[in-house]
Amino acid sequence: MKKQTTSYKAKKRTVNILIHVLLAVLAVIWIFPITWVVMISFRAEKGSYTSSFLPKSFTLDNYKKLFTDTSILNFPKMFMNTLIIAIFVCIISTLFVLAVSYCMSRLRFKMRKKYMNIAMILGLFPGFMSMIAVYYILKAVGLSEGSMVRVALIMVYSAGSGLGFYIAKGFFDTIPKALDEAAFLDGATKFQVFTKVTIPLSKPIIVYTVLTSFLGPWLDFIFAKVICRANADYYTVAIGLWRMLEKEYIDNWYTCFAAGAVCISIPIAILFIYMQRYYVEGLTGAVKG
Amino acid sequence: MSNEVAEPKKKKSKKTAFDTPYTVKNAIQRGGMTTKLSMPVMGFGNLAHRQIAKGIIFLAVEVAYLWFMITRGIHCIAMLPSLGWLEQEEVWNEAKGIYEYTAGHNSIIILLYGVASIFITIGFVIMWRGTLKSAYKVECLAREGKHINSFKDDIADLFDGNLHRSLMTLPILGIVIFTILPLVFMILMAFTNYSKETSSEAAHLVLFDWVGLKNFGTALSTDNSIGQNFWSVLGWTIVWAIFATFTNYILGMILAMVINRKDTKAKGFWRFCFVLSVAVPQFVSLLIMRTMLQPEGAVNILLRNLGILEAGQSLPFFTKPIWARVTVIVINIWVGIPFTMLQTTGILKNIPAELYESAKVDGANAFVTFFKITLPYMLFVTTPYLITTFTGNINNFNIIYLLSGGGPTINPGDTAGKTDLLVTWLYKLTVDKQYYNIGAVIGILTFVVLAIISLVTYRNTGSYKNEEEFQ
């Protein structure tokens, strides 16, 4: 009997060790590309691909070049473009998403079911199938040239946000209706309930919506590329980094690409890690929905 | 969504709750003089019953619409059937001694303005119905001697009973202009010959015509290059979507379970390692991956330095079809597993512990418990999520475009590479090749494929058939 328990314990221990080793190996695989790009961003050798895996010497010049060499690929300007666009998109999208989600969750009106079905059907079309048409529409109203490109991008990113109401609706659904009713008894209008009861209770989902809509312009690549076309002045960070790896730039910009990737990734990674619990909460809420 | 489908009774009672006597039909049949006059003159009924501001707004809308239709709209819609015929011409101007260009028709602009005019007309009809109902309502209220809302009351109502109107108007306007209008425009394009390919003298990029269903025939038949590409791309898209969805789903779930085991130490640290890789923006990590896997990229160099590969040799990650396909699936696992881990962790914790205990009592091992308890439970709870992931994968532009660019292309004449999905092919056809009509056809077919798959899977899943099983 005693022997049996020791062998059981030994077996358990080997399983434990195996699992931790496995996790360590997996963690290394997952972290490897990230450490690699950080390493490349400090590499002193010029050119793109080198014959040795580890850099021979390290430098900070790549970062300097990224922020000072504005003649061909103007990274600081791209950064500012993206920041301006992101701030506006963030404000408009958040308002849209919260308004639509609240209507879907709390208000009952004739078009509600229809709206939800239409939103589902629209979600099945390839997102950028209509991109060419969007470009023509923007061109027709004169938003495709010059500084209006920024306005165009802001509109494109935020206009469709009324379709992304599922997660926030799932969250609003979990707020007890009794609170609303108590407010109605006190003579509050629906708008007052929305702004004074629901919104103050929805901090997690507001943070989540603000962050996701703020991140959108930083992460999107397709729309920016189609709408900016050759307007290099209004490129966002995503297209800029992509351009650095194109044939004509890769020789000069390869290590700067790595530096740019690191610069962009650090703030976004911090935001993402901060927001992941809301992400999880929102999703489990929506699935239960 | 699921519980709303399964409650037809509730749905019916809901519908009756919105019924009012103030419908368009009633207004036309039973409305009095003021309502009847509101049909041609919008807002007349409201003006007659002293809702001055409301009536003026309605009237202004009508005037604006009529002005638009007379100056532009009628012309735009009338041009739609022909899509224009006038070619741009060079004319010798003798007075100035130069060639001048006469303005020709531009089909794409005609199509866009025509569709936009139709949208405006539909919007106007909706408005018209609204004003008629409003006129009828105010007439009824006046007849019954009830309170008639002043303009102030109406404004107040927009923040209370009609709150949905004030909150939804702008978002819906955004969706109509930037999603539905372009979508209709692209769908119509599938029935034209707007393409660089069909025209020998490239005239179809300015002037094009309706061609009916011809493009669908081209895309679906196998006797031309586009059609052959379509079937092979469709096949790969489905294979990709199945692999990409289920490898991520199952492996991610296993990872979450391994990390959540009672005996695993430093749970937070492991989770952090995996979350870090998805915290980096996706296009950045994908571009990093692409550069690392190039013939002269970091991975091949590392293998050469380690002596596994000889100098000058490299693994053909993106240059051979099978290699490229496996590579994109494997990288998708790298990208996707942490997401699945994050999303399933919470749900896994919700599985009732009794289920596991009774399985243990019955002597089930880890595999049996996983396939008999965990997986069925998870499938049941996460089916909607799985369907969205599946459709997301069919439309997964970023991974393919940023990693392999759809390549390698084997036949030089092909428009699609071996890892191209329908969406990346659609992108290439429209943006690079300017085969706009074929691109639109591919978009529509993608939608059809997605709609069929989602409907069939959704109807055959546990969460649709028997909701109560696990509750």
C-alpha cells in the first residue's frame, strides 16, 4: 500500500516535470520572434539579411534614423497621422457602439430584430469587398486627396462601428433591469437612465471599447493602403512599416523596420495586456448571452 | 441570439406590442382632408394642427428632395440602364489651334450616382411614410380632443420614448453610406463588363455595359483560367478554414487546461508569455515571421549556423506550394493559440466540477474526460464563437497577404497563387489586376459560401436544437 502511493507520487512528479518542460519549450517558441526583432532593432550591420544569426555589434542608430531621417519614409509624420486618426476614431466609435448596444439591450422597438439580423448578414460579406466602392464614394465627395485623406480614414474606420455591438450588448444585458426600473419610478427619462445609471456601471466595457477602437487605425493595413494610394504624406504606421520591407527600401530600412516595430509594439502591448481581462469578461458574457 | 430564435411565442407577442392604429394604410383609407393633403404636401397635416416646426421640417425635406431630383437625381437614374455611351473625343479647336477633349460619359460615376440617387429616393419614401403617419396621428388626436405634442414635447420624447431614434440615426447613417451603399455598388458591378481583361483596347475601364450573368458563368465554368483558379482557391479556402479553426481551437483549449491544472506552477507567468505574443500588433508579428522565414531569413541562417543545413541551402517555406500551405497554417497556430487560450480559460472554469468527479469515479482517464466531457461542453457553449471564427478565417486577409502574399504562383498565367484565399484573390483581382467585375463575383460567391456554411452548422448544433442540455 505504501509502495503504491510512492510510485503514484513519483509518476505525478514526472508528469509535472514533463509538463513544465513542455510549457517552457512552447514559451520559448512563442517569445522567440519577439526577442529576435528587438535584437535586430539594435543591430549595427547594415543591409537586410546577414549571414550570421546573432548581430556582431549593437547600436542605437536605427532608432535615431527612424525618428530623424524623414526624407523618404517619414516615420514621425506617420506616427502623428495615426495618432490623430486614432483619437477621432476612438471618440466617434465609442459613442456609436455604446449608443447602439444600449438600444439593442434595453430599448424595445420595431426595427430592433431586423437591425440585428441585418448586422449579422452584413458581417458575412468580406469586409473590404466594398473597399473599391468606398474609395469612389470618397473621391466623388472630394475626400480622396490632400489632407482630406485623414478625414476619409476617420470616417471609414468609425462609420461601420454601429455593427460591432455584440460584446457591449452582452455586457449591458448583465446589468440588472431593476436598477433601470427604480430610476423610472423616480421620474427619469430613458436618456437619463442611459447616462446616469447604465454608463457609470459599465466602466469595463467602456474601457474595452475605447481601447479597441483606438487600436483599430494602428492595426489596419488594407483600408489605409487603398485610400492613401500614393499619398505618402498621409500614410499610417502600418503601411509605413510594410513599405520598409518592400524591395526598393529593404536594404536601407530593414533594421529601422525592426526599431519601428518595437516602438509601436510596446505601447500597444501594454494596452492589450491591460485590457485582456475586459476582453475575456466581455466574451464570456456574450457567449452566455 | 440562440434564445431569441427558440422563442417564437414571445416574438409574436412582441410584434403586437408595437402595433399602432397610425399606419400608412389606415391613413390613406380613413384619413381626413388634412391627412389626404399631406400625401402631396408633406407636413400639411402637422401645420394644420399647429405643429408648425415639425410641419416646416417635413415640408423642407420634400422641397429639398424635389430640388435634388429635378437638378440631378432624375438624370442620374435615367442614365443607369445604359451606363453612358458618349466616348471622350479629341476635337480640333481651330480658333485656339489646339486639340480639346469633349467630356465623355464615365460609367463608374454614372453607376455610383445612380445608386446613390436610388438610396436617397428610398430614404425619402421612408420619410414620406413617416410624415403621413404623423399627419394621420395628429388628425386622430385632434378629433378625439386629446393632447397634441408641441415641438418641445417632441424634442423631449426623443430623449425618452423615442430614444432609439436619436441614438441610432447617426450609426445607421454611417452603415448605410459606408457599408450598404458600397456593397450594393459592388454587387451591381458583378453584372457589368467593368474590367481590364475583357477589353482589348481598355475602353471598358471608362465606359462599360450590363452583361447579365456572364461573369458568374466565367467564374464557375472550368474551361478558362479564372474558373479553374476559382475552384482550386475555393477548395484551399475551405481546407484552410477548417484547419485554421480547429487546430487553434483544440490546441488552444489544451494549452489553457495545461496552464490551469492544479499542479502547474507560475500560472501567471506562462499566461503572460503567450499573451505577450498576441499583444504585439498582428501585422508586425506577421511581417517579422515573413522576414524570418525568407530563403535568407533568420530561421534558415540559424539552421545553417547549427550545421543542420549546408551553406546555400534553405528550406522553401514560401516557395513550394505544400510547404507554403503548411507554413501558413502553422504560423496561424502561433498567432491564434494565445487568443483561444484567453477566451476559453473563463469558460473552462465554468464546467461543473461534478461532471469531472463522476467521470473520475467511473475510472475515466484524461483522454476520455477530454473527449466525453470537456469537448462536448465547450462545443456546446462556444458554437457561436466557433462559427464566427470559421467565417473570420475564410475572410482572413491579413495572415495570407502579409505572410505569403498568396504565392507561390505556379503557372505564370494564373491570377491566384497556391495559398490565395478567396479574399486575397479578390483583392488581387480588383486592386492589382483591375478585373473589377470578376472581383465582385468572387465577393458575392464568398458571401454565398459563408452564408450556407453558417446556416447549416448553426442549425445542426446543440445550442440551436436543445438549449437546455447543459443548463
